[in-house]
Amino acid sequence: MAKLFIKQAKQYAETRPSYPPQLFQFIASKTPLHDLAWDVGTGNGQAAQSLAGIYKNVIATDTSPKQLEFATKLPNIKYQVTPPIMSSSELEQIVAAQASLDLVTVAQALHWLDLPKFYKDVKWVLKKPHGVIATWCYTVPQVNNSVDSVFVPFYRINAEPYWEPPRKLVDDKYTNIDFPFEPVDGTDNTGPFEYVIEKSMDLESYFTYLRSWSAYQTAKDKGVELLTDDVIDNFKRAWNEDGQGQKVVRYPVYLRIGRVGNCC
């Protein structure tokens, strides 16, 4: 997975949206203690930064050193490069001891992981029975009818051949992803629970976001430019139709959350 984001790590850091505070408030309300959290696939540390305002210490890991170069450094965040698959001893050495974590988070990355192995690790490091795993994805951006009418065929037709198969789990809003955990207190299921990201963007920032896609980089590596002159012109016409250069872009967010219980 890491290789899909190396070349566009800078664009990723510049344009990927920040997650809403309400998301973290809900997650934090489900962990009895706020001592230690692990953010998996942290990328440029978007989720880790928010967690650091709630939890005493955050371990933020990624398999890509390039992504971590662009992560915001805070005194209570420890960034670590990890191998794609960790042994039990590596997990304890790099991340945390057994039954020591209050929370594990995975933001926009669960679909890239080896889930059986990852879930085994999660159940080993979380405190029992109330340790929580929270994972979320956000789907395609929504601007307005004009821009979205250009975006939809660009996403579903132009870019579609270049997405890796796990991306389908994001399109499905994580409804079909394996998630073997118990509902947290106050809920009768593990979700998905819906939130929304709002980010103010101009057209150039919007294009930079599209260029941060793994599908865009995969296409480029195969000699295909997805943002052709015609596509760019179509986006420009739609974007400038209302005379407003700056727009609020909305990204729906879908959260799966559960507690480890006494399992394993």
C-alpha cells in the first residue's frame, strides 16, 4: 500500500481534509481512560494530531517514511515506521505492550490492511474488555451539482480502472468490511455512523486533491494522464459557473467502532 502514496506524499499532506472534532469526541466518549492511543496508517498524522489533544500519548505508525516526513510533530505523538507485517515482538517493541492501549484508530486505511493479522494484533494490544477500535473512511467529495456532474464520470469511468480492488470497500462505506468487535456502550451495532468533513478549497486545491489519489499515480505510472486538458476545461467551466472561486467541499465520513470485549 505504501508505494501508492510515496510520489504524491506532499500533495496528500496539503489537500487531504481534516476530520471533524465531533468524530473524535464521540470516539473518546467510548474509552473509559485516555492514556494511550495507536493511530495505524497515520500518513501525515491528520488523525494523530486530533487524538493528541485528547489522549496523553499517541503512537502513530505508517509503513511509508515519506508520508511521515510531512506529519505535524507534537510532543505527545511518537511517529514510528513499521514493516507491513509485524511479529509479536516487533508489535510490543514498536507499538505497545499487551493489553496497554485504550484506543486503536485507522483513518482511511483499513481497506489496505491484512485484516486477520491486524485484528489479531489489535486484540492483543487493547485493554480488555473496554479497549476500543475506531476506523473510518470518507467517500468522494461533494461540491455542487455542476462540479459533481463532471466529477462523477471522471471518478467512475476515467479513474475506475486504476483503483486497487480494496477501494471498493470505501465506496461501500465500510458496510461490507469484516469488523469482529462488540458494539460500544450506548450503541446496538458497530456502525457505520455518519459524519461530514467540510473543507474550503479553490479549484487548484481541488485538482491537487485529485492528483493525490492512488489511482491518479497508478495511471500516471502507466503513461495515462487522467486530468487531460478537456477534463480540466470541464471542471473549470463547472467550478466558475457561480462566480465563486472558493467553495466548501463536503466529504461524507463513515465510522465503524467497537470494543474488544474479553475475546482472545
